[in-house]
Amino acid sequence: MTKVPDTPGIPDILSAEFNADPYSAYRIMRSEAPLIWHEPMQSYIVSRYEDVQRAFKDEVFTTANYDWQLEPVHGRTILQLSGREHAVRRALVAPAFRGSELREKFRPVIERNARELIDGFRDAGSVDLVSQFATHFPINVIVDMLGLDKGDHDRFHKWYTSIIAFLGNLSQDPGIAADGLRTREEFAEYMIPIIRERRGNPGDDLLSVLCRAEIDGTSMSDEDIKAFCSLLLAAGGETTDKAIAAMFANLLAHPDQMEAVRGDRSMIPKAFAETLRYTPPVHMIMRQPAEDVVFSGGEVPAGSTVTCLIGAANRDPERYADPDSFNVFRDELDASTAFTAAAGHLAFALGRHFCVGALLAENEVEIASNMLLDAMPDARPADDHAAEDKGVFTRGPARVPVVFTPRTTVSAGF
């Protein structure tokens, strides 16, 4: 087992050097230090695909770490549950995020929100896809799905940014921690009265569905629903935001693949799946083994925190050919299973805690990508753009400036 920050060639995971280029560090970790003890984080770190996959799928690994990582800011969530309690709670919320319910009820919500944002720049000939689209789109969709006031978008954006900062507060910055705890109080003060009102006057929105949901006499309390909405806001906002931006950044950097996707829209799921592998929005997820376990790099005691590096595992050469290349034609990724618990990549985790919102994310990205490609028929990177990704816990492009010929100009023959 290796220790950091004393390992030659591997920058400390909390350092600016690591933030600037985690993938170079990941390569060394996988080959030379597949199991690391990180003293400041009080966590073991695993980076190989086989080890991360096992931590997500093997039932000896629990989510007890969320008791301190998530609960202080969200309240108790579905991610902390196990056994029958987890199965029942997941069954209460899952129907709204799959199949006909998602297509019939919420697909129009996704389309409307994408169109409204694109209308703001479709005639401009230029756009920063991060600040003008991706940052707003998933939050607007979630707020709309829940039947909440979109006029409060700025508050929701502030809350979810604070929550994500709390979850990724690896250095235990006290200011970030305090802001996260304040957000929990503010969000509860906002949501609990709305939940109580919706129980008495339900509509056809997701919040009403959650209020009515019942299985074998079990339903969700006001606190349960509030915690789930908080989780949905953070997980559904941050990840889809970064995934959309990253997918377009990757395609713009590979014009031949952009042309292929533009010409054959059925390839959008492949492009999304490859983005989730190549530049995942979430780079690390933690687990806690209930008993001593042995990874490829050594033994981890029961009760320890294990940080699973998704960003490293998804580029493991033992799992993927030419892993450091973005390739939408990649054979190892099956788009038909890329948004299910059988996914080959690890961006949505695996096993019983596989992301319940994966199909929502797929629908959001598919719809948004089609509409963006239609609005920007010849999208290309702005001349002065230098690509820069930011983040350690979650990671995505800081900006994706694009120039294009507006459709109105194209159709007019100018």
C-alpha cells in the first residue's frame, strides 16, 4: 500500500497540480499505486477498474460514509439505506424516472426548457454552452418537474452549488461546511410548506407523485421527500450540467466525430456514453466496507472509507483499448445498456445504488443535443478558446464558447 502525499510522481489529490491534470496522476496510480492511504482525507483510494467496479457491486461495501458525507446537508436519503428499506424507498421514487412515465409526463418539460434557453441565443451566432445553457438547463427541468416556481431559479442554483461544494469538501474547509449546513436549513424552510400544501392539493407534478406514492402501507414523510428533492437537485443538476458541456467540448475537439453525430442523431447516446467514460462529471464516489477486504493493491480494514476514482477506472487500459482517446465508435461501450445498471462505464456507479436518474439524464442529453445541433448547424469552437476543465470531486469544462451560423441566416441564403 502507498501513502500520499509522500509518493513520488503522484501529486496530492488536494493539490492545484492534481486539479489541473488528474488524468496524468491516474495513470501512475493505476500502474504503481493502485491502493493509497491518504492521511488528510482519512481514506483509502482505489483507481483500477476492477477495484472500483467491485466496490460498487460487492454487497460487503456499504454507503455508511454518507452518514457524514451527505446527511448533514441533505438529511437522510435513499443512498444511505440498505436491504428492504432501500428496496421499498427506491420503488417509491423510481417509477417517475423510467419508461412511459418519463416519456409521457416529463419529456415535454425537458423539450420546453431546452427550447426556452436556446431561444436566448439561436440568432446570436455565438454562445458559451456552459454559462448560457448547461448550467441552467437541468435545474430548470427539475424545478419544472417538481412543480416549483422557476422564478426561484437563482436560489436553486445557489443551493445546489453549495451542496456540491459540501460533498466535495475534501480539505474540510470550515466555510464550505458552514455554507452547506445553512443551505440545508434554507432548503427545508422553502420546501416543507410546499410539500404540505401539495399533499392537500396534489397536481400532476413529480412532487405530488412523491406525496401520493405508497407501497405495502409505506409512504414518504415530509422530511423524506425534502431530502430526496435536495438530492435530486444536487445530483441531477451538477452531473447533467457537466455532462452536456463535456460532450459538446469533446465533439468540438474532434470535428470528424461531431460530423458523424450531426449526420446520424442515433449516435447521440454513443457520444454521451463515451463522454461519461472519457470525462465523467463525477470523478469519485466513496464506500465503506463492512468487513476487511483485499483489493489488487492490498488490504483495507472494515469500517474504512474507500474513495473510488471513477475518472481513473474509466480510463483503465485493462478495460478499454486506447483509453485516453475520445472515440464515439468505441466497441467496448454498448449504448443500449450505457444508462442501465449493466453499463460498462462507472459514471452512474453500479449495483443496488445505481443512479436512479440515469434515464432522465439520457433523455435530457438526447433532447438537448438534438435541439442544439439543429440550432447550430455548423457549430465550431471560438477562435480564442483554450479548453480548461475544473474540479476534483466533480469536474467539467469551465467554458465551451461556440460560434455558428444562425439558422435564420442559413435559410435566407445569406
